[in-house]
Amino acid sequence: MSDETDDPKALAGADGGDEQEQQNTPPQLAVLGQYIKDLSFENPNAPASFQAKEQPKIDVAVDLQANRMAEEVFEIDLKFSAKATQGEKVAFVAELVYTGLFGIKNVPADQLEAVCLIECPRMLFPFARRVLADTTRDGGFPPLMLDPIDFVGLYQQRIAERQEKGEDAGDAATITVAEDNNSKNNGGTN
């Protein structure tokens, strides 16, 4: 009987200590799965596009979306759209949605959006980069090697845009977010 009263966990549960125990538990982030959700490659002017003498101009757009699938499970979509042009002609168009399922525990609600839009895409990026490079290479072009993306900068830009619009910058209850930077080359190309 004395074992029951000496057990700190039993005592903590009796006086509301479970809440304190949860606060002391470190945040956890786990990749539950990752996969290609959508992949498209178009080479509309082949074989003429292979014979062009000028280097193609490549524009890359990055888009992020996070959706809550369950209490502690989030689906993160990392989207790329790359368009290469040679003069007025399109050399190729590549589009990729690379998705990860993440288990996220013990993260305060006010930090959940940042974890979903910074840390999760940062973990997915190397795999998505490889898929895009392999796809352009298999399409007959040099591999499209994206430079690392500043997901912190994208997130800060998104927060600033929401504040300008008068929206709540910290609303983590709605984790449906889109970072659309079509006019910028956020990833860089080689």
C-alpha cells in the first residue's frame, strides 16, 4: 500500500500533475510517410528544344500547404512548378507535389504553424529536389538542381502579408496555408 502513495506518477495524477508532465515533455516530430502526390513533365517542343544554342531561362515557384489529418497528424505538401523557356518557346514544364505525413506532439499551439511550414518542408526538401532533378534529367535536359530554400524567410514573408491584410498572424487552428511566390525564383537553379 505504501508503494501506491510513494509513486510520484500516481501522486502527480491525483493532484493534476499530468498537465505539468505534458508541459515538461519535449516536442516530437516524426516522419510517418513521404511520397510523390503529383508529378508532371512536359517537353512540348522536342526535339527542337534539345538543339537550342541558348541556355534556358528557368523560373521556379514554391508553394506550401499544411493540413491537419488527425489530432497529431499533419499532411504537408511541398509544391514546385518549374518552367524553362528558350526565347519565346517553352523548353519544359515540370510540376511536383511532394507530400509528407508528420506526427507532431507536444508543440504549443502558437508554434504549430511554424513547425508545419518550416521544419516539415525542410525535412522533405532533399527528397523533392532529387525527384525534380531526376525528372528533368529523364526528360532529356540537365538535372534541375534547386538551391536550398529559406523556409524561415518564406514563413516570415507569409506572416508579414497576413499582418498587412489584418489577418491573425498566429491562428494555428486553421493550418491550411499557401505560400505562392510565382514571380520569384525562391529555390534558385543551376
